Amino acid sequence: MNVLLAYDGRDESARALDEAARLAVEEGAAITVLSVVPKEARGTKSGGHIGQAPHAREWVAWAKEQLAQKGVAAETKVVFGDPADEIVREAESGYDLVVVGTRGLGPLAQHLLGSVSRRVAKRAPCPVLVAGAEGTRKLEPSAAVR
């Protein structure tokens, strides 16, 4: 099983990382950690991105180290663009599952604000495991033609 872990360094991503690690240990899943730097992020002299500390490359390196401590090997990728678009684009390259975190916003807030996890779940070509403070849900693909 090939798993794409969307990781942005936030607490919600840490829950997703735990779920991806569990899958890797229990089912032998191969993990790719993906961090997306949004278009609106501005670069800094230190090579990071304003509003995104620690920086994306540091995030994926930290996530890879956390997985390694659990005995899980992982690949890492950092891309630039709209987070939901880039996660879906990467998922289309051959993953069996996408794991994302969520803040657990209610339906009204998600509708008004937009949610990366909600957008990914609607468009991904494979199931999406959404990990949040209130638990984890596996959503089957609505975009998949299987």
C-alpha cells in the first residue's frame, strides 16, 4: 500500500502522521510525506516562508525522523501551489490512500472557509483518511473511477 501523508507541521498534521505511522507498521505501507507551500507564502532571507514556521523542508524532515523512530521509512516531497490541488495531483500519481489532518471545523465553517481536507476528500482518486481531534474517518473517493 502506498500512502501519501499531507503534512504542514500543525497539530492536525501530527495526528495524520500518527495514523500514517500506524498503517505503515500494521500493514507495511510505504509512506511519502508531502508538504505544500501555498502560492501566497512569501520567501524570507533565511529560506523559509512567512507564516509557515518551521519551514516546509524542515517539516518534512521532522516528519520523516518521527516515522523513522517508529521503524518506518519514508520519502519526502515539497511542492508549491494550492495545497488541495497539489495533494490531489500527487495522489493521482499512484497512491492507494491519502492521509490528512483536520481541525474538525463544523459543516458551516468548512463551507464558508473552505477546508483543504474537505477539498482533498472530494477530489482525490483514492480513499482519504481524515485524522482530527474528534477521531479518524476514512472517506471513499467520490472522484475515483474504479
